Amino acid sequence: MASDLIRSYSPISDDDTASSTSGDTSQDESYIPDDEPTSSSSSDRSSISNLSVYSSEADWLSNDLIQNPWAQEEPVSHEPEPWTPTPSVYDRDAIVASITRYYQLLSKMVSIRPEDIKYAPEGGWSDKIIPVKKLRRLGFNDRAVDFVRFLPQVRVGKPVYIGTEAIVYHRRSYDFHYPEESYELDDPLMVGMWMEPEGRIPEGVVPLSKKHREEVYHTWWLLETENGQLTAYDGWVCRPDDEIPADKQWQTTRPVPATMYFDNLCEKLVSLDLIPMPGHPKATLDTWEIWPGWKEKGTTAFYWKWAKVAKRIYRSYGWPDLDIFDRQECEKALFEVQGRYCERKRAEWERERRERKQKEEKEEEEEE
């Protein structure tokens, strides 16, 4: 079971919660979210070079990869299986707990940090913190507002999923910096609270996430407080058209119980099907990101080889055993890997650009 697996790695401890929430639940409105397997031996972890990451003989630098770095892996079938909805009920505290477990486990890796997570006090965030009037203008009902009051908040700009960041329900966050009159019931897209150009936020639905900066591929987590279901909307239709409810055209993926969804994300972190990575080394902003750790149709051999290197580094520093995981050294190694990955990717883009230009020039000469 997901819950058993999560507990086995103890992503949340009483000490962690106490240290993370200390001083954070006073509802000080001056707080503004910033915009910004087995253990290895010491010799195995002493240097990233021991992992053969940059060796010309490494498996990911085979001749065929050099010649065709963007070759795609074998396609994976995405035919949907017959679907029976998983029954669920809305349980605010259980859903908040599952989100908290995921955020806290993520903060153990080299992505967000424990101090980037803010927790609601026992009675929930007050109206000094939550932009209640703006939420009401967007159509949030009592249950949706109540859920937001207890939602843990992650600092603006911190990725919580692939190409995705959490919506920060703080009245002084960037998500709610527009004038009150800008938050219109019929145009939530204008203030970045909905992903479709037309339509309202459905009653009782709480968007939990949105696009991270300029990422093309991202996911909106849409929680239905009526039944506790969550839809992961990524812009792709991943279910038969006749299965999508007529009054819920935004449910392009099959909804699942929210607790199940976030417990599954915890499993993906443990197994490294999600790989938190540093951002571009030369970036001026804190651009941490999360890589997918699975292959699917369109996955290039170039990317997949680097993803396998990142997984090997995580495991060499002790992941997922939190008692021995050396986060600091793992972060250094992954930062270096990300730098090399970006250099290689940029070089390949330049090579492709030159080849396209040469081809165009040759075609122009032939026409003349």
C-alpha cells in the first residue's frame, strides 16, 4: 500500500514538523512567499567522477547516441484500459495530510527545502492571510474556501511537479497581486487561476497548481471538494471522448481520489520515477526542476541516458534511506550533471541549427 511505503521512509517526523512549523503559524502577514537502495561506501561517494558520469566510455555516450542523440525510444502504448471510477469521499484533513506528506518528502530531496513549506495553524489561515474576497469573486464556495484555509503553502517559484508549481493562496503572493476587480467570475484565466480561455472555475473546485514559469509541459491539480477527487490536467486528452462528462470538459484525464494521487507521487519520489534536479547552472533565478523518471512515447535516448545518470547519483548517496541520504553532496553532484546536460543539449541544438541552415542554403542554390 502507498501509505505503508511512505511510512517506511518516514518523510514526516514529529521533529521535522516541529522545526518546520516553528514560528510559521503565527499568521504574521509580513510573511510574503518569495518569487524566487543500500548505502554506498565513502570511496563510491567521494567524487562524482567515480560514477563514470563524464567518462567517454560511459554507457550513455555510445556511438549511436553521439550520432543520433535525439533518437526516440520504442513507443509505449497509451491505449486506455476500461475504467471503473474509484469511489471516494471528501475528507479535508486526509487530503491536506496527503499533500503535506508529498511536500515534505520532496523537501528531503534536492528541490524545495523544508523552510519553503508553510503550514496552517490549528484553526486554519485567517482572513489576514487568505485572499477571501478575491476567491469569492472567482466563485469559491464555503467548502472551497475552508479547504484553502488548511492547505500547506509552498513558496512561489518552487517546482512541486514536472514543470509545475503550487498556487500560493496568500493575499500578498504573486498569484493574488492583481486588483480585486480583476478577479472576475467569468474570466479566471486573466489572473492565472484557470487554464482554459473560456469558462469559470467549477463550483467547489480548488486549483492547487499551475505552470512553473515558462514551462511548456505542466500540470494543473484540480481538487473537487464535493467528492475528494483530483484531476491532473496537462492539456492532453488521455481518456476516451465519450467518457469525459459533458459538464466537466476539463477532466481530460481520469480523476482519482486526491489522497491516492499524492500517495502515488510519494511512491514515485521513492522509486525515482520523479527526479528533482537543480536548474540551469548559469540561470540568475532559482530554477530547480523535476525530471520525469520514466520512458514514454517521445522520450529521447539523449534525455533518458541523463535521467539514468541522475538516478544512479541519487542512489549512490543513499536514497531512499533518509537515515543515510547525503543531500548536500548529492545536490553538488546533480548540479554538475545538470550543467553538462545543458551544455550537451545546447551543442546539439546548435548543430541542428547549422544543419538546417546548410540545407536551406543548398535548396536555394538548386532553385537558382
